[in-house]
Amino acid sequence: MRAVQELQSVVSQLSAEELARFREWFDKFDAEVWDRQFEEDAKSGKLDQLANQAIADFQAGKCKQL
């Protein structure tokens, strides 16, 4: 928890330019973490039930084109 408080303190003192660069870096970092988690979940089968339900709904005509 202390590390989070230290980060909050440092981030709150960044200039507008530094904050923009940090935000850009963090967005990329966060997206990469999310992608890795999604890939792990897909490989482990955690998403199989959702995929099967989506296929069943599609086959039952419960979907519409966007």
C-alpha cells in the first residue's frame, strides 16, 4: 500500500507534459497486462462457457446485426 501512496504523490506533482507522457505509457502498459490476462483466460478454458453461449444465442437467432 505504501508504494501506491508514493506513486500517487509523485504523479500528483508531474507537470502537464510529464503527466501526458505518463498517461500514454500507462495506457500501453495496462492494455498489455489486460491482453496477457485475456490470452491466459482463453488458453485455460475460462472463456469457453461464454463462447459457447454466444454461439448458441447466434444459432437460436437471438442476435442482430449492428
